[in-house]
Amino acid sequence: QVQFVESGGGLVQPGGSLRVSCIASGSISSINVMVWYRQAPGKQREWVAIVTSDGTTNYADSVKGRFAISRDNAKNTVDLQMSSLKPEDTAVYYCNTPSGAAMRSWGKGTLVTVSS
């Protein structure tokens, strides 16, 4: 089971931008679907963005047009570029595969706080 380490979180003002990244413990080239999730305080974890091995992306309605997911199979990394951030984007962000999520195997995540 590939494990992920997330990084890049921090405090950003509303309207600002931030890029979070995750690096895998092994190769992701054979993994079709990679997902960024987030969990806001007091809420359930939710998916935010998906990227497949052929580069197809999909986004939750709440972030569509503001977030962009990308992957680099050579570096075993998956990034999430976040723009026009809102206070409601405040959450711990995780990357994972759907199977990892189903097995409740999560990394520590990276905290993004959007506040003035």
C-alpha cells in the first residue's frame, strides 16, 4: 500500500493562493485515480479534486474554477493549486487513492487556514 506525505499548508488571507503537495512512498504511475480530500473542523472528510492517469480531472462544485489538481508520475507527486481561497476552504487536506480511503489509511495531512 503506497503511503502519502502532504505538505505546503499554511495561513492565507481570503482571496489568496496556496499550493499543497503530496509525495508517495512508491510509484504512482500504475495508480489510475489520485484524489485530494479535505476535512474541515467538525465536518466529514470530502473529496475535492480527482486526477486520473490520462490527466482527466474532476472537481467538487465548491472548488470548481478555483482549484487545479496535477500529478507528476516521474516524481510520484500530486499537487493541488488553490486560488481565490475562502474561509470555508479551511481544512486539513489529504491526498489518497480511493482504495486507501476505503481502508481508512490516511497520512497526517496538511492544514490550510484561510483567515484575515
